[in-house]
Amino acid sequence: MRNGPLSLTFHLLLVVFLLAPLVVVIMVAFTPGMTLEIPLDSFSLRWLEAVFHHPDFVASFWTSLWLALASGTLSVLLAIPAALAIARSSFPGRDAINGLLLSPLLIPHLVLGVAILRLLTVIGETGSFFWLLLSHTVVVSPYALRLILAAISGMDESAEQAAYSLGASRWTVFRRITFPMILPGITGGWLLAFITSFDELTMSIFVTSPSTVTLPVRMYMYASETLDPMMAAVSALMILITGLAMILLDRVYGLDRVLVGER
């Protein structure tokens, strides 16, 4: 069924409405001036170069990068056995455990941040990289679990059953059959967890310390003190990194399956 002119016009306007702010931010990043303005006469790379010469932004970028890599990997390592147990086993409280593991999707990150801060205060800990990693893992694990669950639920179990009938062990079946078949879901879950962790701000504000300031938190702190085109330059770089990760996620798993839940 083809869309009519009215439907196409509506979707075009919606896409323009969603992308216009991002395009404006990227254009402002190339302004040669000292204020937030769209360059009309000439373009400059001075603010992009300034970002790489700003030690605080560089340090925060590496903190966010390592944090996203570690939390994405840890969330996948936790999500694989959880997804296998939920999808393949029937035990009392299975639905409750599934709902508990996916609950961070429903709880506002502001509430999670306050709760984690209160926990750190009670146990006498400070916002170290370790606690920041655990906090991000709690937030991003549901994304990995959702995609891995979809991959396991949609796979054909006949190859596994044939391997069991030939005497293969559980570990051999998982390593040689199950893991390769659900690898697109694992990769997609890792990428989605990486993107979510890299862009996380609200919860990170409550857990970061002076030595573990992530890039979104650094941008928030910088914007509260001053506002110049460097903010647009940092935002443009984050848009680029997130966009590349989304393209890779679409190639590996498919954005339609992530957003709509198709299998």
C-alpha cells in the first residue's frame, strides 16, 4: 500500500523537525565567530580544534569511552545467561525476574541517580570509576537483555537438539551453535548499551567524582559557566560518534527490530 501525498508530506515534516536541531548544532560548530551563530559567509575549524586542545574535554571523552566499552561488555556478559534462563527455562518467579531486570527502562534516571547516591552515602563510598561502571551497567543492561532475548526466542532449536542427540555437551552446543546463532542480537545489544552509556547524563551527575567526570557531565558543567561555540563543537562530535554507532547497529541487527521489536 502506497502512502498518499498528505502522508508523505507529514513524514517529511516530521523528519525535518527531528533533524533540524542537530543540523543547526553541527553548522554552529563551524562558525568562525565567538558566539553561537550559524556561519553564512565563511566556515572555520577553530572550535573543533579547540576541543582537542582542551584537557578537561579530552580526559572526559576517554572516561566516557572506556566507561561505555566496559559497561556495554559487562551488561552483555550478564544478559546472556539471564536471557537463556528466561527464554529456555520455566521456574517460579520467572516473569518477576524478567520484569525486575527490565525495570530500569521504566524508572527515571533521576530517581536512579538519587537512589545510587544514597546507597553510596550509606556504605561510605565515593563516586569512583568502579561505582560509576556498576551504575551504568544497571541502566544499560535492559537494552542488551531485550535484544538478546529476542534473538534467543526467534532462533530454531532443531540444530541444538541434533547436537545433543549426538552427544555434544552443553558448553559445546552453546559455543558452536547457540552463540553464533544469537551473535547478531549480542552485537546489537552491546552497541545499544554502548550508545546509551556514552550519552548518559542524568544519572551520572549523582555518581561522578572530580576524577571520573564523563563527557556529558563535563558539557553540562561547562554550559553552566559559559556558552560558546565549543559546546556546539563537542555536541557535533558526540552526534558523529552516536550516528556512526547507530549505523553500525542498523547494519548488524537492524534499527527496525530494535525500535519496533520485529524478529
